[in-house]
Amino acid sequence: MNPIRVLVVDDSATIRTIITSILRRDPEIDVVGAASDPLEAREAIKALNPDVITLDVEMPKMTGLEFLEKIMRLRPMPVIMVSTLTQAGASISVQALEIGAVDCVGKPDLEGLAEKVKVAARAKVRPLSDARDVEAPVRDYRPGSKLLAIGSSTGGVEALMTVLRGFPKNCPPTVITQHMPPTFTASFAARLDRICEPTVTEAVDGAPLMAGHIYLAPGGAAHLEVHGGVQPRCRLREGPAVSGHRPSVDALFHSVCEAYGRRAVGVILTGMGRDGAAGLKALRDAGAATIGQDEASSVVYGMPKTAFDLGAVQRQLPLCRIGRAALDLCALEMRGAA
């Protein structure tokens, strides 16, 4: 297999050197060039034809977001955004992921950059268009007693936005674990809250699970789980990584299985690895309905494939149909089921 060809784009010579040094430690990666601004990067892309670009958010002459949008419109390719781990940096990174960046990594530690590059090289990148396939929110919706649980990773920001934009204001209570850096989930929840009709928040320990509310797992510190009872609630549980992640989709799905059983609907979206497969299988075995994103619409068909191969996926659907299907399964009058 040929090494993955990477172009490093950053206005800081120090950061370019650090990124190059990190990536060249991996024999599967070849840093073929570097550029200090988008104008240099544009010429380097033409000359070097890289497989993956690492792109700084803040640069002279043109911002990283502006350049990313041009890339995704004119010559789509896998891009990893490099951002400071600040609130402003997180907000911009979320916008970049929405535009089509495969992943993001934070300065100054650049943790996991080489692995992210290798995942990005296998990702399916689609051209950015002005008209997005977004369904209008469902009207006259009547939620039943079911809980919706969703897990996602690489490519999940864009996927979740696609799914949740079609949700009505009174959607079923929805819990989500999306693999993201710790400082990014608050910005992502705020972004979802602005573009969706339901209320979207970062989950807090003890929050009651209510219709019309979507709860996003905070990044890094704890697992989002569901605690049953007369009034089911969110639970943030500290502990080691599960299936290689904290928060973990498996941890969420297993807790939902225990608290709701067949009264749950589980959905697994695009992502690398196997997190969520075992938990989704437990949900299906308990009688819950389960949905997996199909290969054609996944940025990375890793998590959904593992779940499908395990027998955890009851229905495999393209991304554009998942939101409506999940809502139908959670509705008060879905083939007479509550």
C-alpha cells in the first residue's frame, strides 16, 4: 500500500514543523509538502495531489473556513482542521465539520493526529452544494413513550445535523453520544439548538428526559447514560473508556437497554471503529427497534458496518431517511404501538 500523501497548511512555521514531525513518525504517512497560507496551499494541491490536508483555522489572506469551503466545492478531498482548544476555536471547528471537514484536532497537543489522517484517507468526501437534502420538520407529530438513542463518530456532525433538522419541536426524548474533543461538544450543542426545532443541550447529570429535548454527551470526562425509574434521567458516569472511548456509544446503548428495553429505538451513524455495535445488539435482543446508516451515505462505514455484521441492525437506511424512520418508530400511533 502506498503511503498517505499529506499536505500541511498552517501559517505558523513552528506548528508546520511539529505536525510534519508527528506524521512522519508513522510509516503509513508521507508529508509531501507544506504551505503557510491558502494561496500557497492552492498551488501545492495542484502540484502535489495530496490524499489528505491538515488545515489551520486562522490564517492570513483567507480563513481556513473560507478555504475549506472552496476545497469542498471545487476539489473535494479529506481535510482535518487544526484548531486551538478555545471556545472560539471550537465553534469554528464545528462549522468546518458542518461544511465537510472529516475531523478536527486541537492545538497544542495534536492528540491522535496520525490516526485521524489515516481514517480521513479512507473517508467518503462529497462536494458541497448550495442545496442540501434537508427535510422540513415533521408536523402534527405525537410522541409516544419511547426513547431515541443515537451514536456517531467521524462524519457525525454533518450526519446528526441532517437527521435532527427534520425533528419536530415535540420530538421524542433523544440522547446522543458523538465522539468529539471535550471543548467542542458545548459549541456543537449550541449549533444544533439554533438550527433545530427541539431544545438541544449538553447533557447534565440528573436532567429529566423529556419530549422536545435532545441531550448531547459532553466530551471527554464521563459517559452519558440513562437512569430509569418513574422519571428517567441523564446520568454522567466517570470511569475508564469503554470500547476505546469516553463518552462511549456502547455505554449509552447498554444503559438505555437496561432502562427502556423494547421501549427504545437505537440508531448508529457514520464513524470509525466498533463503538456502539455491542450496545445496539443488546437493544435489538431486548426487542428495541434499531437502525444503521448504510455504506453509501456514510463518511466512514466502520461503526455501522460492525453493528450490521454483528446482527445489531434491524433496518439499514441512507442518511436522508433515518430521521423520519426513527420518528415513526417513536410515534404514539406507529402500527398501534406506543
